[in-house]
Amino acid sequence: MTRLEELLGEPGPELSVPAADAPSSGGSDAPSSGSLDAGSSGGPDVPDTGPVLSFRGCTRTYPGPPRVRALLPFDLDIPAGGLVTVAGPSGSGKSTWLSLAGLLDRPTSGTVALDGQETTTLSEIDRTDLRGRMIGFVFQAFHLMPLRTVTENVELAGLYQGMDRATRRDQAAEALAVVGLTPRAMARAGQLSGGEQQRVAIARGLVGAPRLLLCDEPTGNLDTATGAGIVTILERLAATGITVVVVTHDPDLAARGTIRVEIRDGRVHVR
Ligand SMILES: Nc1ncnc2c1ncn2[C@@H]1O[C@H](COP(=O)(O)OP(=O)(O)OP(=O)(O)O)[C@@H](O)[C@H]1O
Ligand SMILES: [Mg+2]
């Protein structure tokens, strides 16, 4: 059984993510901080270790001009497993935060540890390698190749991770089964509905069994009912021990987080 199968073998109809009593943090001028323990992740093979993501004294300033202090100093620990929602007004710093979490960007100051490993001082090659092994991404605008088949789109993620052809094929098939798209595996991606395309994108994000699935507005292009189906899939994944992080403008979705991060004017708070 592969790690992906182990993680996703028993999704169960019920959500089993324990509620986290997250301390709210930060006075208006104090650095924000959050130290969270969501308890046992419930995943079958996810060790009960420290936080999967740990930010210390992080800031991000875009030099400009004009200079933009997109994230003010914050500390934050994200435990393994569960649904983490990140909400806040447009321009508050959500995508900036997600880029730090996904090792797509480096903080201007401070450190970001992934599974206990400090990442800011790593070379770009090592960060890319770590990202490829540990993190999957899902974006609002699916970013699929419309003329390629669903399977080819998902397999591409395995290619980037250096998997051989057979492994790519197996992983794509598994991931498509997880999102309920096995019957559409040979369709061209561009022929699918928006909700189905986002499920393909989630499957692509799952290739390689990441510890973290980072989603920027995954329901932003979908109607309410279709978006709800996507959220159900993400919650199921979160219940298996993957840490699913969802940036959203939708207050209903934000409220479903076991951990709720809120960003306002560059200040990171945990609810
Ligand atoms: N590459 C960049 N260079 C300069 N400023 C940037 C850059 N990226 C973002 N910003 C600025 O940083 C701030 C935070 O932007 P960010 O994209 O993180 O917001 P957001 O919360 O994701 O907004 P939205 O909800 O609209 O996606 C904004 O003021 C934005 O203009
Ligand atoms: Mg954004």
C-alpha cells in the first residue's frame, strides 16, 4: 500500500478532526502569535510530532516602490492534520502568507520551519525539493492543460517530482479515485465542469502524498453548491492527517476551519 493509499484509505463519512482551542492573539501593536495543538491528527501513519509549520518572528515587506509591509511580525504554529482556514479582506496579506507557507517566497525577516526543518537558509534547490515532497498546491483558477486528459494533468505533478512512468500512473489513478473522478480519467480536462476541474487540481496536488495541501481560494470560481462539494473533499483529506490550508473570502468556509487564521492589514491572528 502506498503512503497516499494509507493516508486516504479510510476517509469515512464523518469528519474526525478534533476541535482546536486556538488562543486568539496579539494586541494591536504586539507581534501576533499563535501556538496551537489540534491534538491527535487521526491519520494512520502521521507521527504525533511538533507543528508541521512553524513561523517565528516572520515579516514580509515588498521593497517597491512603494514599499509595502504586507505581513507584520508574527509567530504561528500549525499542527499536523486538520483544516486551517485563512481569511481576511482583499489586500490583507493572505496570498503573501500562503507563499511563505508554501516556500514559494522567503520572509523578509524571521524563520519558517516545515516539519521541524528551518527553510529560510536553505538553497533554492533544497527548498524546491522540500516543496515537491511535502507540499501540494491548489489555486482558484485550476491551471489545467485543457487539451490534455485528466490523467495527464495529474501525472504531470509526478513528473516534476521525478517519479517513473508507472509510479506516476499509479499515483494519478489513486488521486483521481480520492476525488471521485475515476470515470472521467480519460476526458480532456477542458471538457469538465468547473467543479470537476477543481477536483482534478486537487488530485494533482495530492500526487506524492504531501503533508500540506495549500489552497488559495479553491472555491472562488465555483457556485455555492459546487464549492460545497470541494470543501467536503478538503475536509475529508484534512481528517486523514494531511494539513489542508484554505485561503478564502467565504465566511462560512472560514468558520469550518479547525484552526482559523485571520489576517487584517498584515497582522496575523489565530481564532
Ligand atoms: N509582488 C508584490 N510586490 C509589491 N506589493 C505586493 C506584491 N504582492 C502583494 N503585494 C501587496 O501586499 C499586500 C498583500 O497582498 P496579498 O496578495 O497578500 O493580499 P490578499 O490578502 O491575498 O488579497 P486578495 O484577497 O485580494 O487576494 C497588498 O497591499 C499588495 O498590494
Ligand atoms: Mg490573494
